[in-house]
Amino acid sequence: PITVYCLYWILIDYFFHQKNPNIPTAESMPHCSIVICAHNEEKHIKQCLHSLFKQNKIDSCCIEIILIDDASTDKTSLLAKEILSKQNIPYKIIHNEQKTGKKRSIETAINHASEKSQWIILRDADTYVTSESWLYSLLQKMTPSTDLLIAPVLIQPSSQSVIEQLQYFEQIAVMHLTLATLNINIPILSSAANMAFQKKIFKTLNPYKDNYHIPTGDDIFLLYKIHASNGKITAAFEKESIAYTYPHRNIKNLIHQKIRWLSKTTYTNHPFNILSAIIIAFANITLIPLIFYSVKTCLLLFIIKLFIDLKILHSLRKKLQLTPFQWIDFFIAELLYIPYVCALIFILFIPKNKK
């Protein structure tokens, strides 16, 4: 399994470095509606909105900001209204009386979007950007021939916590896989926390009509629908286009989130997605019993895996111009990742999760 794992990531890294076909810069900046999905995000909504107001081109290209508040019980809507009312950008705050889920919230927001809006930009309320060119970096890729635009989402650790560092490095690998699979035209990942799409293609495809009962996948169901219809999918993967989000601070919440995300693989049945999950899972699982058979062999394979993972990390770090990391953090995260993956697999497949 470790050999297969190494070959898999070497191949993935090769395609990660393949240059996308030259995509012409948009001749004119399209009009957009920025849709922010929120549920009990009073702790994060301020930073999310304030980072938007600093954006270049937002006055000329952003028709409106739409906050879709999915039955929050805190002050999310009140805080958002207080902030938005002080800006010159038109806005709408839609409050769902009952929690409907992210898919229906997105649909509701799009149905309320201005007729002038050609593009919808999706963001989550627990994300923020640090570059004033985030919006412009996306707008440049919004050509008439493009249907969906994928942009990176990274974890920003707030401390040296092992759990936070684990999420940081794991998310880098996810973003690496996101761009690599897009480059070989088998996209399997995207994040609705930082993506954009033409409003007309969403309404044409109606991507959620058959999966409202599934409590996840609002991003990849849209991705797969557009790809299946031969739509044009491209990426804005550069430093300016990064959106940051917050890590979970305890293992319980992290495991719960990952189980929900892993269930997407079961629901979508995408062959390459399933294959990727199997390769990554088995490479980590086999190291556990191997340590009882031969410590030297286990250590050798772990070191080989560590260098492969380091190569993946370096590739994305260089492309997105990320700040250097602490080697000790990476080493500890690598060690922790093995039992972490084993725990995810165990929890995912015990009977109570088979529903």
C-alpha cells in the first residue's frame, strides 16, 4: 500500500504542475452577487464582511452581497445588518425561519439575486481573505466560456496546537489534489466556501434537485453536474485568491466534520474519488500492524511516506507562496495522521453510521 500511495502522489504531483491552457483574461469585469451562507456565525461574520469591503473592484463589479441566514439563533443577522448598512454596496439579508440546509439556502439566495448578476460567488461566513485582490483575481478568470471557477480554501491555525496543525497540513494536501485532478479533467474536489459560477448554468442544471436528502455535497454535486454537462471548469489558484477558514480546536468536532465530508464519497460514487480515498486510507492503516511485525520496516516506510507528503506540501506552498512552516509541526502532524485516519475509517463504517 505504501508503494501504491507513493506512486499515486508522484503522479498527482506531476499533473499538479501541468500548466492550464492559457485562459484569456476577461475583457470586461462581469457583474456578481456574493452569496454568504451562515448559521450561528456571530463570532466570524465581522471578519468575513470586513475583508470583502477592502476588495479592489468591489464597487464596480459587485451588484450586491446576499447573506442567507439559515435559522441562526445568535446575532449573526443583526451584526451583518449593522456592518452592511454602513457600506455603499447593496445588500440583502434573507433569514430562514427554519433550518433548510446549505443547498436550499444557496438556491434561495440565487433566486433573490439581482437580474443584472451574471455570476454568483459563494463564500461561507466562517471564511475571510487577506488580500485586497481576492475579488479581482476571480473576476479576471470569469470569461464567457467559463462556467465554474474553483479557488483555494486553507486552514489558518491560531496556535501551535497539534490538532490545528494537523488540519493545516491536511487541507494543503486536499487543495493539491483539487488542482491536480482538475488539470487532468477528472475534478473530484471543490469548496463552496470559495467558488464562483455563472448564474444561468446553475439554473439550467438545477444540481441539487435529486439530493436534498443528503446533508452534504453542495459543492461537489455542482462540480459533477457541470463537468458531466461538458461545462468549462477552471481554477484561480494563486496567493491572492486564497480564502482562509478556522480550524476546529478539539478532536471531536474535527472527526464529526470529516465523517460528514467523507460521506460525500459514498453518495457520489465517483470512481477516482473512491480510489483516492482507498489508497490514502490503506497506506496509513497498514503502518499500524506493521510496527508489531518489524519496527525497522515500519520506520523506513513511514520516512518514505513523509518525504512524499513533504513534496506535496512544498508544491502547493510554492504555488500559493505560503509562509514557511515549522518542521517539528509537520513531523508531529505526520505521526498523528496515522491514528487519525484509522479512527475516521472505524467510525465511518461502524453500524450506526451505515444509514
